[in-house]
Amino acid sequence: MAVDTQVATVRPPLAYRARGILRGLQTGDEAAYLIVLTSAMAIIVLTGLLVLELFWNSSLTRHAFGWSFLWGRTWDPVFQKFGALPFIYGTVVTSALALLLAVPIGLGSALFLAELAPRRLSDALTFLVELLAAVPSVIYGLLGVFVLVPFLEAWVVPALKATLGFLPLFQGRFEGVSLFSAGVVLAIMIVPFIVSVSRGVLLAVPNDIREGALALGATRWETTWRFVMPSARKGIFGSIFLALARALGETMAVTMVIGNTPTISTSLLAPGYTIAAVIANEFTEATSDFYIHALVELGLVLFGLTILINGVARLLILTTSREAAR
Amino acid sequence: MSGVSFRRRAVNAVMLGLMGLCTLLAVGVLLFILGFLFVKGASSLNWAFLTKLPKPVGESGGGMANAILGSFKVLALATAIGFPIGFLAGVYLSEYGHGPFPAVVRYVTDLLNGVPSIVMGVFAYTLVVLPMKHFSAIAGGLALGVMMIPIAVRSTEEFLRGVPRDLREAAMALGSRKWRSIASVVVPTAAQGILTAVMLDLARVAGETAPLLFTSFNNRFWSPGWNQPTATLPVMIFTYAISPYDDWHRQAWAAGFLLLASIFAINIAARFLVSRGFSHSH
């Protein structure tokens, strides 16, 4: 007996494992494992490749301009001078405007759907709002060009000029395509995300909190605002960051209504440009390697920006759902 | 005392009213979009639009038959690339998914889900178009395919995890191998859910335009095979909408209507499937 065990321990473990794998392959278990593992690794390889390709194919401009690419104000393909500031500015301004308009409306709807509406109505309306999220960007662009911009021109902008016209934000001539139009289109596009995620977070708040507050004599609104909202706060911020990440990377609808002019203007009524829009418009025109590398570097900037915002959003949503589960 | 109470009641009524108003606004926008697109698009749709090639620039008439077929081709390719990888990785995460490596896979999948579609286009461009030196349906399919992966992974994992443990144990107790129990018991049980998720995934990328602009590009003629610039509906909508021709605007509306109707049809069918699936299992 003792001799037997000794022999077993002396035997090289590699051969053991090789035999195990061989037997596993015959029965199919190891093969199946290898196949699914390869697919999982393929995702990591693809994502790594995505980052590397963006990095490699922007090397020319990264070396030529360094970090000054980010704050250069000139974008001149003819003289090979590339600075991203006008696009970063346009991206940030339109996204900020979109959030400013979409957050109150989205949050209001989410509160209504989670706190007030009967469950069945809430589910039906949520389905409708989520359908809104399924509308492709290019169709928002189509409606933006032919419906929203004329509407803004005829009704909204004259009213804004009459009331807030003294602000530098609303100076100058409105030409239809503008930072303002892009912000409004973006707002319409991100409302569904805020509604759908915030509603989910609100529904996860335990009912005890509502019942307790109501029992103490709080009105429905006070219950919602002072008791439910604070417990869902992080998750709601998460939904807003998620919507922000969408807005930053949104391309088609913005490209169609922003005017595509690489300038930095204080007035929202002036045309502008965003990172995504310039990539969409100029990629097929880019003839020199240097020009292509400048555009890919813009893609790299956009990638970094959205990954950062998404990370924050995920962290916030994750911590709320953990707290709610506790 | 009663004054305070009145103020509180008034605030309550106003705020609740505002909340309702916000919902009305959000839903109203949807109904407006649907209504407008339906009226404008359905009236622009005709037989020539569905069956004819585009006319030369500036001439009216013609259609988008090549773009309709092109969209199908690119989407088929995207599904062929995105679904197998996403599905198998989902099986990995659900059935073998303990420990640090699966956690990394989940994290990277989420990361990939957050990549803007235009950046995915740039990726496919550098990966396929640059080495091949021309635009092709393959490049477009790759861009959309990679975009499909994250949702396919997460929904496969979620639906497989929903399969009760008892079923797996029963299969094992009958002497089947692990892969056998996954392939013949676990996956079929979750098949309906996974199918729904793939439909929604497909609907999500079906309207994507930005990643196709410089990958599958555009074409005013048929594009035989997979290796040529290929017209797709979303890109056609973009090109026609920003053109100066009235007839092209009409066709953009028709294409928008066709695209949105297909996407909504898939969404509603998927929703129907899910609700039927649940009533079966409970």
C-alpha cells in the first residue's frame, strides 16, 4: 500500500493533467470549456485591439502636437494644423445643455412612473418611453432638420430672445443649425435613459420608507422628495452620468443640426461642431495619413471621455443597488 | 396651523401635477414622432422605392432597393460575428463564471458597451478598411457585430442564470456530462429569452449610421458579394436628408418610416415573446 502512494506522488503532475485533458476532450467537457473560454477571451482581445488600433493610428499627430492637441484652437486640414478645442467645446456645451433640459423632465417622469402611477399604467408608459430609446439617431436627425429646427426658429428662439436676449448666450443671428438645436435634440434623445434607469432605482427603494413617512403625516410629495429621493440619490446620479455618456458620443442627430463649423462662440444660437460630428463628416475626405491620424486621435479622446463617465455611472448605480439590497 | 397645512397641500398638488406633466411631455414627444413619421413616411412610400435602384443625382424617382438589401446583408454579417461570440461568452460567464477572470470579462464587456458607435466605426476602419484599402460590407458588419457582443453576453448570462439549479442537477444525476446538460437542458430552457434578447440587440444596431459611414460607405448600385462599398438604409437617410433635392427628402422620409417600422416591429414582437414566455413558466 505504502509503495503505491509513493509511486503516485512521484509521477509528474504534467502528465497527469495532460491525461486528464485528453480524457476530457474525449468526453467533450474540456472541449466545450475551451470553446466558451476562447469566446470570452476574444472579447478581451477585441477590446484591447480597439484601444491599440486607436493608439497606433493616431501616433503621427500625437507625436507632432503632444497634449497641445487638446487645446489647439485651429483645425486646418490644408495646412495640417490640428487642434481639438472647438470640438471639445461643442461636445461639452451641447451635452451640458441637453442635461439641463432632460434631467428635470426625465426625473419628473421617473418619479411619476415609480411613485404615483398605478403599476399597470406605469408599465405601459415605461414601455412607450423605452421605445423612444429604440428610435435610431439618424431619424432624430431627420426630424431635427425638417421639424425641430423650423419650430425652434418660429417659436422658441424669438421667445428666448425677448426674455433672455440680454444674456451673451442668446446673442446674434439664429441660423437654424446651431449648438442650441443640437442640445435640444440630444435632450429628447437622452430623456428615455434617465426615465428608465431612474425608475428602476426608485422602484428598488423599500416600501417601508414610504409607509413610514406617510404614517408620520408627510404629504405624498414630501415623502417622495425628502425620503425616497435621498435613498435613491446615487442611482439617480448614475442614470444622469449614463445619459451624459450617451450624449457625448451621439453622432448623427447632432451632425445634422449643429452646423458643422469649427469655431468657439459664446452664443448658443451660433453653429458649432462636436468630436463625433467631425469624425463622421471628414473621415471619408481625409486623404493624407496625417489627417486620418488627427481624426483617429479625436476618436481616442472621445473614447477616453465616455469610458470615464461610464465608469463613474456604473460605480454610482452599483453602490445604490448594494445599499438597497442591504 | 391650517395655513401651513394648506401650503403643504398646495405644494403637494403642484409638484405631483408637474410630475404628471413631465410624463405627458415625454410620452407626447414619442407619439408626435411616431405620428409624424407615419404620416410623412407612409405617404412617401411607393413600389418604386422598394424595388428600384437610385436614380442619378438630381433626378427624381427611383428607389432604395439596393440599400434595403444592403442593410440585410450588413446586419446578417453583424449577427454572424456578434451573436456566436456573445452567446458563448455568456455561457462561459453563467456556467463557469467564478473567480477573477470572469470578473475581468464582465468588466471589459461593460466597457465595450459604453464605446460610442462612431468610435466603433473608426475601429473597423483601421482594422479592415485601411489594410484592404477600400470600403466593404465586411467592415460595416464587423463594426455592428462588435457592437452587438456586449448585450448578447449579458442577456445570455442573465437568462441562463435564471434556469433553476434542479434542472442542471437532474441532468447530471441522469449521468450526462456538464456540456451535455448545458447544451440539451440549460440552453433550450432559456432559448426563448435569449432569442428575444438577440432580436432586441439586432434592433438596436439596425438603425446605427455613424459606424457605417466610413466602413460599408454607400453605393448607388447593387453591390454583389461582401467586398464592395454597400448602401444601407440608415446611411441613405443621412445622405438624402442633407441633400438639397426635394425628392430625396421624400425618399429619406420613406426610408425612415421603413426603418423605424421594422425596429418597432421587432421590439414589440420581442416584448410579446417575453410575456408569453413568463406565462408559460409560471
